[in-house]
Amino acid sequence: MARRKSEQFATNEVDMGNIAKALGHPARIKIIRLLLVQGEMNCKQIVAELPLSQSTVSQHLAELKQAGVIHGRGFRTSMLYSLEKETLKSLHAMLGDMLFPKTKPVQASLF
């Protein structure tokens, strides 16, 4: 039986790839920025801030939610969206490790 290509990579590499894919659209970056400032917003509030239709914003929210970047909670007749802070902390740590790997200190040798 064939193995999925993602099985050939470490879990954190697959997770980072999924999150990076979810962040790969300027509308999703804008949604994240809005949620950073506002904390929680419903879809209607997000639509008011973007030059996109409600259905398009809903699709972007679904992508972010599927990747674990945001979560939603029901409130009355709508859904309130907010950032999934643990996912963002993990992403921050993974990017830091990838871009700025910790190197072992060079030990001076005595001759």
C-alpha cells in the first residue's frame, strides 16, 4: 500500500506546512490582524473590514479554522471567531527554530 507523502515528514513539519498554507492568502492575513486587535469578531464584522463577499470570507474563516489558527464559538445566532493562541505560539516557536537554529557552542580546544 502506498504511503502518503506527508507521512515521510515529521509531525511538526506537516503542521507548519498546513498552517503556512492557511496563511497563504492576503485576506487570511488581514483576518488574523483584525482578530489580533479586536480579540473576537463575528463574520459580519469581518466582512465589513474586507473587500470580499460574506461567502468568500466564510470560506477563508473555514480554512483558518481547519488549520487550527482560529476557533469559533456560538453566541446567540452567530459565531464569534478568535485566534487560537496555542497554535500561534507553536508556529512562532517552529519558525524561530527553523530560521534561527540553536547552535552548539564551540568549545575551545587546549593543545
